[in-house]
Amino acid sequence: MANFRTETSDRYFPRITVITPSFNQVDFLERTILSVLNQNYPNLEYIIIDGGSTDGSVEIIRKYEKFLAYWESEKDDGQSQAINKGLKRATGKWVAWQNSDDIFYPDAFNSFAEAVRKNSQSILFIGNMNLIDEHDKIINILKYVTPTYQSLLAEGMVLTNQAAFWSRDLHERIGYLNEDLHYGFDFEWFLRVLATGCATHVNQTWGGLRMHLQTKTSKYQEKFDQEYLEIRRGRELSQLQVRFFQLRRLSIMLTRGDIAYILRGIGRRLFNQ
């Protein structure tokens, strides 16, 4: 009977490992942790890898350590290494990372589990994402479509780790995150994933990316651009191909009825110009 319950649990609630890389984000870390734990997902493994924070983050982590499978706080060589540390300890069939200033939205894990049951061949699942401010207020809504290797090359990050889960056994086949990269490692990682198999997009909001003055995106955009350029080197697409994937995304969104979202995007571009 115990085995039956375990098999049933794994079928309906596949084991998920979430890793949070953390470094001096005490203002936001607790909200990240609670966004994971408050999912009330019955088959969760949560790992926090802190890079030796000195701002009170460790005290926040200790507050929740009984709910954690593992945590540490020691100096590392950056975010990609911290995530890899967690991934190498992961036992979940599916894995994800959520940064220490970002959040999952309620019911994201259950929504993901339902998508897995319906799309057993997919190795990557993504949802939509909101951009949020320091107070969790929504700045912008970002909707995605099912990504492919070429669409990612064509348009850049048309998915986000804040709303993505992938099969852990991928790491046995294609390795871990590239620790030589400090800004574009997620872009390079998802390119490798999508070169390996197919993805599924779920048209629900799973995650929130927090925008504030201390984010790497805000402070180091030029370094992001440099790493993205290097990652793309030798596999650039033509402008015609880029246009094709832009039209593909537009067509999919129109088909599923995201007309208001499209019009808001057009209005935003016209206003910014």
C-alpha cells in the first residue's frame, strides 16, 4: 500500500527540486522562500545555496531550514556555480531555479504538474512571467509561446528561468550550466536544452522577475550583451529568419486570443518611439 501511494504521488505530483542561489538579497529573500514553500506542493525538495551573505540573509534561511532539504552559506564563484551546486544535489525528476529576489506565483507547481501529465514527451516546460517592483507591484506582463532552439537564437530570451522547469536527467546528457558565463548562462543553457528536445508552454503566469537598482540586468547590461553575442557567434540567423520567428510568435498569440496583450505591446513601442 505504501508503494502504491508513492507511485500515485509521483504520477500526479512529480518530484520537483527548486534551487535558490542567494547573495546579499535580504530585502527580498524571504518572499522568494515563501513563494516556494507556500505552493504547498506535496513532493518538493528545496535547496538554497548562499554565497556567504553578510546582510542578514543567513538568519532568514535559518528561519526556514526545517523546510529545506539542504542549504549552505559559503563563498562561491558566482550565480552559475551556485545553481550547479544545487543541481548536483537535486533528487527531483524535474528541476528549476528561482533567484533570491524573484518569486513563483501561487499554484505554479500544480499547474506545471498538470502540464507534465498531458505532455509526457516534453523535456522543458515554461509559463508566463510578470515584471514586478520592490513591492511586488506588476510593472509589465510577459506572455510567451512554445520556444524552439531557432526561436531562441532569433529573438533572445523568449522564456525565463523564473517560470521554467526541466528534466533533471538532462544534466547527465548535456552537462550543467556554463560557469565561465556570469550573465548569459541561462541563455546558453536553454539553447542546449532546446537543441536536445521539445518544450511545452503553459499560458499561465508562473513567475515574477523583480526589477530594482541592484539587479544584474540593471547594472551590467553591456556585459549581458557581450556574452549573448559570444554565445550566438557562428550560429547567427538571417534577418529573414528572425522575422519569421517574430511572425510565428505573433500568429500563435493571435490564434489563442491574446489580442489585448498584442495591442498593448504595439502601443508601448509606439509610445517609446
